[in-house]
Amino acid sequence: MIPRTSREPVHFSNARGERLSGVLHQPADTQPRACVLFAACFTCGKDIPVAQRLGNALAAAGFAMLRFDLAGLGDSEGDFAAGSFSAQVDDLLHAAAWLEGRGLPPQILVGHSIGGGAVLSAAPRLSTVRAVATLAAPSGLDHLVGLLRAAAEQGDESGLSLTIGGRRFAFSPAFLADLEAQPPFTTDVGALHLPLLVMHAPGDETVPYAHGLTLFEAADEPRGFVSLDGADHLLRRQADVDYVATLIAGWASRYVEARSGARAHRRPVVGDSEVMVRSRAGRRFAQDIYTRDHHWIADEPIALEGDNLGPAPYPLLLSALGACTAMTLEGYAQRKGWPLTAVTVRLEHGVEAEQGGQVLAIARRIEVEGPLDAAQRARLLEIANRCPVHRSLSNAPIRIRTDLTAGGGGDENEEG
């Protein structure tokens, strides 16, 4: 019997606030063995046949897989021509952060064509990744840079464009400059220190076979190379996709299970009333935040030299007040039987002068929906000012007792 699988449309934001669109494949009847993050080929969207078929095949093999449109492609917001390869790698990092927030930290990265270069660049910055696979990936961007330079010489800066694989796309001089600044992907491979599987077709007419061999030769052990005899660059035959999915599933299972236990994602043990914050290796500001049942990420925006993988500390503080306000109002209205249908809370913070210095000032705007009368609305405003977080922030000074200890890594649990 063929295992049942599911596909879920998903959305998340990148560092520029653009809404990116994706599809999450999962096995329908079991927990995923591990999660795969897929990066598509240059100018390709999430719905290219190889991405769809690979997601279905990996889900049938017990893996989750996320495929998504880069900014400006497919259903995602943004302008592809105004982007860069660096921005595409950053989109990949935000996709990984979104998966972590869903409890599906990506343990395997798979990149097709230039997407292979993107996963090689991103892997060292993702602490959950256990193995990387490339499919028809180039060993560098020299060939693409050459094509873009030739196109730039024939056009003007207001209308640069190039046709690749039957698709025409516009690009900017800044896009070309960013590509020119990228090191060869063999440099990323040399610094990978993770298992690498290179798959390439001898008959690939878009990215020659020699590129795959070059990537393989640059890699440290453990490494693998598979020649996809008879396949083309886009893996148009279902049989080729099935073969690749079988290879990835079998190969990746060895490293996922050997490194962290079957289907395991290691997380700390956290008490019922405790919140734990742990700095993320390889990031300047990013922090993993855990409660007993949940995990999310805090970070600083790009403008403050962060990676923008999550909200900054003050927005997190405001979100606590906003969530508590809405929950308190909805609970109160429900107990009273009032027709409150929705609550929206918008918050901003700043500082205000006060005798002797400055104080934190929070502006809170509450929108209530439903056929409420004036008296009910007035009462809800009173109740908003009594929500527990509001009272904690506005009453007597908060006492914070701090101890500093030498870290020992902490206890951890394994979870699927």
C-alpha cells in the first residue's frame, strides 16, 4: 500500500518583510522521520515538477519537505530583479527558522542547480542541519556571471534581461555585482564539515557533469557521488525523481539517526513555569527560546546587524502585553455573554521624560469587533487595564534577581 501524504500551503516572511509562499509535504499518518528543506534552481519556483515530485516521494518515504518560492518568484512577494544571490540564501535561512518554529527543524538540505550552491552557503549557519545533498549543482557561478555580463553589454542598465532554460528574467547591475562577489561553491564545500551527497547526470546540458565531480572532489568524508545516468537537468522523468528520493531517504537516514537519534531534535528540559533562552551558535544576536511545550526565536533586525530570524526583545515584550490584553477581553466577554467577535491590539514603545529621567512608554490601541453598546465598550477598556501583564508592568517596581553560573550544556531531551 502506498503511504498517504499531505501537502499544506504555508507562508512566512523574509528579512525584508516580504511574504514568501511555500508548500510543506508530510507523511499523513506518522510523524516525519526528519525534515528536508529544498532550494530550487535559478529562477525556478516551488511548483517546478521536480520539486513537487520530490516532495511527494520524500513524504511517502516518511520525511517532511518544504519547497518555497524565493522573493519575486511564483506566489511570493518581492522583485526578483531587485534581489541577489545573498538575499536568496537569506530567504533560505528564514525558511529554516520558520520550520523550527513549526517544530520541524531542517536536518537535511537539498538544493537543485544553483539552489545547490545556496544550501552549501546556508548549511554552516544552520545548527540543526545534519547532511546536505546537491542535485545538478554547479561548482561556482562563473558560467552564470559570464552570461549576465554578456547580456549587460548588449543592454542598458534600465532593461537588463537574460533567457535561461526558456525563461526570461530581468536583473540589475547590483544583482550581477553580488554574483561576482560570491566565492566558488567548492569553498563552501571545503568548510562544510557535514556529510555531502552529490548527484549529477552525465548528460546534463545545462550544468556539465564536471561540475558535480569538482564538488565531490572538494568535499571531506563522509561524501557520496551518484551518477544519474539517463536523467536531464530538470529531472523531467518521474522514474529519475523516484530514484533521487530513494537515494536521499536512505542516505540521509544514516546520518540523522547516527548523529541525533532516530527523528531526534535535541532540546533542553524546561520546567512548567520556566522560560529558557539559549544563544544560537554562529549568530551574532539570535536566541532560541524554549518553554516546556514551545520553541521560538528572538533576534535583531538586519539594520542592527542581526539576522532578523525572529522578533527583537522589545517587540516580544509588547506581544506579551498585547496577547494578554486580547485574551483577557475575550475571556471576560465570553463569561458575560457579550457579542465580542474579535480583538486586535496594536502596540508601540518609546520613552517619555519624567522627573529624574526617562521611563518606558507603551502606546496600546485596542480594536473590538461585534455589536457592542457604549457601556460594554467602556467596561472592556477598564478590563484591558486589568490584564495580568498590564498590571505587572504598571504596578510597583519589578524585582529581577540574577545569578551567573558556569554553563555545562544543560539537560536535553530528544524529540521527533
